[in-house]
Amino acid sequence: IGQGIAYSLYAAVLWPSVPLTVPKEYTGTAFGVITSIQNIGLALFPLAIAAIYNVSGRRYIPHVEFFFMACAAAGVMVGLVMNRLDGRCGNKLNKVYIEEEEVEVAANNVGEEGDGDFAAVEGDQYFSPLLQSEGVIS
């Protein structure tokens, strides 16, 4: 359970930080590199854990647990170093990005106009497959 929670926190931080740290023309490549590295880890870590398990006389505790604790400690250390480096480079990852224009749009519930993806709609103009299947919308 703990590893699942840790992974969900990792994913929630890693993926949104890519557009903040990588130039726009390389964002797709950065996502590809991160996905490749993640998949390499998903392929190699079970092999490493199986090797540790076999070397330790087929006992999970304590050797495999020490490996996981070492990985967690390394992750904390890398996170602290990255946070410190971010502080030296203008706190790009720790800023809250809310522009005044975005706040106005959210407050008025009006979408973008012109070339934007959204348009201003009335409350009854929204489409919901759930409402349609229940007969609320015909």
C-alpha cells in the first residue's frame, strides 16, 4: 500500500513539472525520455529484487526491505537536492501559476474566445452522456 501511495505522489509531481522545466519544442521528447526511463526501471527492478531475494537464501526480510529503504532514501535525497537547485534557479517548480486573466475567466465561467478551445455556454447547453442516458436530456 505504501509503495502505491508513494508512486501516486511521484507521478502527481513528475509529469506536470515537465512543461515547467523543458522548453516547449522539447516537451514531447522529455515525456518520451521519462516514459522510457520509467519502463526500464519497471523491467530491471523486479530482476534486482529477485536476485537479492535469491542471494539472501530466499528470505524477503531483511535484505529486500533494505533495498526498498535505500531506494526511498535515495529518492528523498534527490528530491531535496532538486528542491535546493530549484530555489537557486528562481523557484520555477514551487511557484503557483495563476495569472489575473485566468482568475477572471474562472470567476465569470466564460471560456476562451477566438482561437481558444472553449466557448461561452449557458448551463443547459452542456452535454452529459450520463444525463442523456437517464432521460434528463433528450
